[in-house]
Amino acid sequence: MRRSPSTINKTVLGMVVATVAVAVAVALLVGLNLAFVVGLLAAVFALASLATRLRPADDDSALRPSRFAVHLAFGVVVTAIVIQAIPYGRSHDNPAVTGEPQWVSTEQRDLMVRACYGCHSNEVEWPLYANVAPVSWAIASHVDEGRSKVNYSEFDQAQDDAEDTLEVLLDGSMPPAYYTRFGLHTEANLTDAELADLIDWVRATPGLSDSDD
């Protein structure tokens, strides 16, 4: 039975909405900037639209949901291939360590390395998947943002948000949920006892809380 154009359009619209919803959900799970998601979706839909328009004018199958699904998949694959040529996220730089806080103990530093150094230091361990876009973009943006707020490897320089260290540990906002999601960075999942020790040590470390004298 041949479906009406209105039914076809509603189905295609539903596919578009579902694609956007899935893309946004994945972005939130991995911490990908939504601006990147908008750009990627624009590229995917532009390619899908182009593929649809290239169909012969007398071929009404171009408007069928099954045909659109093929074109959408084409847009996803081509976009995924093309973005690998974008250099952002591939430098994986680790500048020299110029100064660190006056750690109370080596144990405190070890816990800070496990929980915070993945984004807030010049000793980032870049995983293999950090070479694959758009995951590489997410990781690079996390590190760039983390270092801009506080870089524990450059503590000889002013660190505007260093005094928030205690606060984010107390409210549990650091490390962020996406950092340890899907079994990643399990070393950052501190036990309650480790977190309690770290909080006490941070309170005693100059520059890491707004209660410093």
C-alpha cells in the first residue's frame, strides 16, 4: 500500500528528531560540547539532503523513509570520515611542570593525580581513543577547560579557580560523572575513606580553599 506524502514526511521528521535526540544524549554522556554536536548534525543532514536531491526527479522513492535512512547513514559515515582530518584534539601536549601546590603528603598528591590530573595538569595521559574525532574533541576541550581553571602543574603562576578545589570535592562535582562513566578512569573513583583524607589534606594545603588564612 502506497503511503501518502504527509505520512512519509511525518516518518522522516520522526527520524530526524530521533537522530538529534540520540546525538544530544551521547554528547551529554561523554561530555561533548553541544556546539560540536550542532556542527556535526548540520553536516550530516546537509549530506543526507544533498544525497536526496541527487536522486532523479521522477524517482519518488527519494522521499521514502527507507531511502532517507540510507541517505542519513551516508551523511553519518562521510561526516565521520571527514572530521578525522580536523587537527583539533590531536596535539596531546604536556607542557613542562613549573610548580605544584605545597602538598601535605605524598599520599595527597597521589590521590590528586588519580582524581584531578586527567584534566588539571601537564601530566595528562592521553588514551588511544583521544585520536578519534569527535571523542578527541571532547577530551581536548575538557583538558583545555580544566587547565584554564586550575593547573596543578603550573602552581607557580596565578590560578584563578584553585580555591574552588575544596568546594568541588565537597559537592562531588569533580571529577565529573562522564570522566568515569563506562568503566573509564576507574582510578578516579576514590573510596569514601580516600575522599575524606583528601578533603582534610586539601583544607591544609595553601591555595586550595577559600578558607586559607
